[in-house]
Amino acid sequence: MRFDAHFFGAQSFVNAAEQKKILIGTGGKTGVYYVVSNSICRMVNSELRRQGMRCDHREGGSVRNINEVHSGEVDIVLICS
């Protein structure tokens, strides 16, 4: 599986003095969504760290992820509908 992402204009999201953390809610560690979120975070962390952005992910499952994105606890969720 190949996953490509491009982060155009990422500098506009982050003030140089502050660091923005992107938190991704995903499925269990043995699932595909966890692997995808790990890959997204690796790309963000390697490409955008100089602009003050970093990424982390945590497992939770679909229901928890939906609740957490609605409450603002996570920024992005990977779920199955």
C-alpha cells in the first residue's frame, strides 16, 4: 500500500513561536488505520517539524473517535462507516 500526502501552505497554520500538535484518533494497534495514522504522523513530523507542527496518534475505536473529534480532544479521526 502506498500513501502520499502533500502539506501545502502548512506554514500559514502555525506561528513560529508556537507548536501545533495534530492528534489523530485511530483504531487498534493491529489494524490498518493505526498503520495509516502512524505513516501520516511520520510524514508530518519529518516534513513539518521546522514549521512547528508535530503529530501523534492514539487508538480508540470508531465510537470513541467520533466522540473525541466532536469534543475537540482529537483533530482527525480514521473510522469505518
